[in-house]
Amino acid sequence: MEAIFDDITAVLRQPRTDVWGKVRAIVLDLAGKLFTGLAIGVGFAIVRAIAG
């Protein structure tokens, strides 16, 4: 029985992995691509409006 409690305490003392780290990286990457696309689109619209 003591071995079970030793295993449980050993697991609880281990450093926890950041599960949301990958999700944050993906979301930030997608947000960057979205804002870059918006900036390019707005720039293109302004150039067409001036040239138009």
C-alpha cells in the first residue's frame, strides 16, 4: 500500500507540462497571418482607389 502512495507523490511532484503552449503558438501564428492578410488587402484597396 505504501508503494502506491509513493508512486502518487512522485507523480504529483513531477513538473507539469504546458498543454496550452502549442495551442497558443498555433493561435498566435493564425492571428499573425490574418492581420498580415488584412493589411495587404487594405493596402491593395487603397492603391486601387487612388489609381481608379
